[in-house]
Amino acid sequence: MKRFLPLLILTSLLFGQVIVINEFLASNNYFNSDEYGEFDDWVELANTSNDTINLFGWFISDNESNLTKHQFTDSLYIYSDSLLLLWADGEQQQGSDHLNFKLSSGGEEIFLSNPSNIIIDSVYFGQQTTDVSYGRYPNYTGSWGIMSVPTPGSMNLPHDSTEYSPDAIVLPQSGFYNSPIQVTLFSDSADVEIFFSLDGSVPDINSIHYTEPLLLVQTTVIRLTTIRPGFKPSLTQTHNFFLDSDYNLPTMALAVDP
């Protein structure tokens, strides 16, 4: 399920989608380090135009409700048909290519906005594997997929078709809620299908096929898997939603096959 599609179409028509998010690594254990020798998360941007572009005044964020979370306040140039690596390490003081936030390996989103606060590109992602990046192929315009060999600052390699289908993104996140909620399951990739169960069983292609948001009115355990052509089914994801519950002690949820 794609989000912001009308806005992205309008953006492309009016401003041209000249800068795109091309790859990111949300859990960097030892793959590549910054100039300080730190193995930080990173985001790779690409300039698809024929001109050099200065990112001064642009914004990048990992929070949909705060699109101006990080603004580039110094000149930072991306040359034509080139890539720029940004370190998502929460240490902005280390340089203009260091961001004031880190990426969550548990899944979130990345938004890139121009100085007019118009979203130019975005990507939603689920659970990430350490030292395995997520990128576009073909570069700049292709679909998102798993890359077991990250290519920071270089052209992306074809997606690893021996890997698992990407995890679904679940909003809102697991937790405690005082009233009924709607839970949305989606993927940034259009060719991903989502199957889920509500009885604790391990989901597969014979489980409930997700087509619309789920209205939860009581405590519920959602278990889900994704199916993508050419990939193995994703590992089972389990999300616990506690509704109208008042717990004063730590709570543990167990999901077992019925």
C-alpha cells in the first residue's frame, strides 16, 4: 500500500523528483564507518538531474509528524548523477553530512522535503537485518528491496532474491490503548501481499489476506507474514495491542499456536 501517492505525483509534476532516497542501512554493526571510525546508520541520496544541487534549506526526517526534524543549514552539494551519503547518527555536530536522528532497525520511515516543505521522496520500512541495507534497483527509480551487499556511495546491485520478503509496517505500534484503534498494515513495495492471523497461529498464504485497516475493540495479538514474488515468505511478525487494560505490573504477552 503506497502512501502520499497523490502528493508525490503532484511533487513530480511541479518540482521534478530530482533528489531521491536510493539506499539506507538502519543497523550498521561493522559494515562501514564514518570519518570518526563509528559504525552509524546511514541514508544515501541520489541526484537524478543534470545539474549540481545544493541541499541548503532542505529537510530530512524519520517522523511523519515532524517533517522538518533535520534541516541542512550549511551548503551540501550533490553533483549530477551522483550519490551523497548521510550519517544518521544523532550527532549533527560532527559535520553537515551528519543528521540529528538515528534510524530504527525495528522499522519506521524516512522523508525528504525541499525548502518549501514539499515531500520530494519517502520510504517506509519494516524490521531490518544488521549490515543488510535496503535500496532501489534499478538505481534512482526502481523498487525497494533487500541488499545483502550494501553499496554506500556506489551504484546499487540487484536485490537479493534469496532473501526474505520485507516485513510489513504496522501503524500504530504495539502497546497499551484506552479506546478502540484502527491498525494499518502495509509495505512500501507494491508487489507485497500481507497475510495475518488473530488466533495466535503462524500465518501463511492460507491465512486472512489483508485488504483494509483492522478495527480493534479488545486486546488482540496480530501475527503476520508478507509474500513477495521471488522472495521467501517473511519471518512471522507478532504485534500485541492491549485495550482498556490497567496493568500496574510488567506485562508479558505469549503467542503460541492454538
